[in-house]
Amino acid sequence: MELSTAFSVGRTPPCEPPAIVARVVVKPSAPAAVPTFGTTADCPTILAALAMMHCTRTSRRRRVRGLCMSRIRLSVGSDNLPDGNLGGLIDGKAIAADVRQEVAEQVKQLSAERGVTPGLAVVLVGDRPDSAVYVRNKTVAAKEVGISILDYSFPATVSEAELLKCIEELNGNSAIHGILVQLPLPVGFDERIVLAAIDVRKDVDGLSTLNLGSLAKPGDSPLAVPCTPAGCMELLRRSGVDVAGKECVVLGRSGIVGMPMALLLLEANATVTMCHSRTQDIASVCKRADIVVAAVGKPRFVKGDWLKLGCVVLDVGINRVEDTTRKSGYRLVGDVDFESARGKASLITPVPGGVGPMTIAMLLHNTVRLANAASSVKQRS
């Protein structure tokens, strides 16, 4: 089988990825044993593979693959999808890599044009192993894109007054543009007081009252959007899922994920239902959804038979479950029963490798955004 390709890249508004038009020509003399691709989820892979014939550099290959993915519009929520259109994976690792590359380019541009290096302060309190891993991953990712890092690690015995003093000093440090306090904090700390102490201009997690309020107010724009919900929206956008007019169900109502996720979906013109611990018959609510976002913190909570055929599933959960076959003694699973859900969803995020990498990528994005805003104010003054 001989394939030829033609790609044209056009200019589009900044909020949209460049459009790609692909033409695939199959020669009539192709042998009978032709590979087949059974799902629409394979289409981005096919286009990307063809585009890579013309790309020799790794960065160009990654960019073209991302562009192919972004311009394919999937029809979600159809009740008449054949089985071959189910079970596509949203590759959070690959999409996060694209976002990090874009952030690295923005860091270089900010440094060249304004002499500013974005700075991020990460504050860890206590010795929770999972929190330490998250902080280490964030720190490594920030350094890789050129963001300056300040790490602060306190024992669980530190007083709240000492922690607040540290935050106050960081608020006054002009080289720091984003402040991240790793949650959860140990028992005895009031997270609301600690988070409120962060200057909103440095609220890199987007969790301040002002940022969340701005997100909820039509026509307003927060300085930073909470990282995980922002990452979920980016996964949908770059996977070609148009949420406008779709029925979306968000499981969980936390201020970190559930509530801002619902607000972002509303802003994108979706019809949103939120489910929580008092919701009656969650399964029947989920069956109406074209898009399901699970963020309840319960392993394999959402079952495949709860889902509408052809829906899109974003699994935010990260849970440890016992697994004696592994050296660690456990494995990570999401809030969705992946195997049964994959048989119903057109697209689904795996755990790990789905939403998690995007949370870190959007943290870096927010840091650069705050640095850009701070330097713009400084230039005007």
C-alpha cells in the first residue's frame, strides 16, 4: 500500500490550534493484506503518522501530532455508535508534553522581551509520601521549562503563624510570581486561612476567593484557573471534543476540582449537572451524560453500565489499591472502573497517565501567566 499526504496549515485565532487538512491517497495496486483501523480514535494516530513522514525533528513531530489531534471533531454521546468506535484513550502524557513545550517557549520569550524569569515557590508541610512525590514532580517539571524554583519544606510541627510568615515574605518577593502550598495540610492547620494569606496576584492554584469568584461571574476573568479543571478542559479541547450543547455530569463538588470544573463547562456552553454524596440515583444521572468528569476520591466508583454509549470520560481520581503482584504492594486506579467504562466510552482518560500530567502542566502555564501579568503592570508603572 502506497500512501501520499498533503497538509496545509492555516492561520486561526490564538485560542484555536491551526487547522490541518489531510489528504490520503491509496494506490489501487495495494496488496490485499491492508491493515485496518477499527476506531475513530485511531484517526488522529493515522494522520499523525503520515505527517511524521515529513518531519525529522522530534519537536516538529510532536507539534504536528498535536495539531492533527486538535482538528478532528468527535461526535460524542451518540446512542448508535458501533463497538469499533469505543475505548479510545486520551493521552494525557502526550498532551501535557505539548503544553510544557509551549510554556518553555513562553518562558524564553518573556526572558528575551522583558528580562523576566518566572518564579514559583512551593511550600510543603509535613512528611506525607504522596505530597512529597507531587512536590518533587512539580519542581522537576518547572525546572525543565526554565521556571525558577524556591522549595520550602516544614515539619508537621511548624506553627500556623510561622507558615503564614513564610507566605507573607513570599508575597513581598518580586522574583516569585506564583505561590503553591501543597494540600492537604496536616491536622491543626486551617487551609482556608493559609490559602487566603496568598496574594491573589500570586495565587498559582487559582483557589483564592477572588479567583474562584471571578470564574463564577459571567464576563469576568480570573488571574489563574484551578489547575486540574483547567487541564481537563485542555484535554477535551486538544482531543477535538466540542462541549457546547453537550450534557455534562461532574461527580464531586470540591472547591479544588468539582465546582470550578462545572463553572468552566458552563462557560463553554455545556449543560451541567453536579452529583455529590446526597444525590439520589447517581447512576441514572450519569446515563444522560455526553461527558462525565469523576472526582470523588473513591476507587472504581463509576461503573461501565452507568454510562451512555459513546460518552467521553475524564477520570480525575488517583487511588491506591492493594496489589500483591507489584513490588510496591499497590497500584493506582481512578474513580472510574476503567475496563467496564472503556467498553462504553468513545474516549476515556487512563489512570495514571491521563489528567494527572495535565495538572502539573497547567501549574506551569499559570506561573508564566502570572509572571506575564506582573511584568506588564511593572512596565505600565
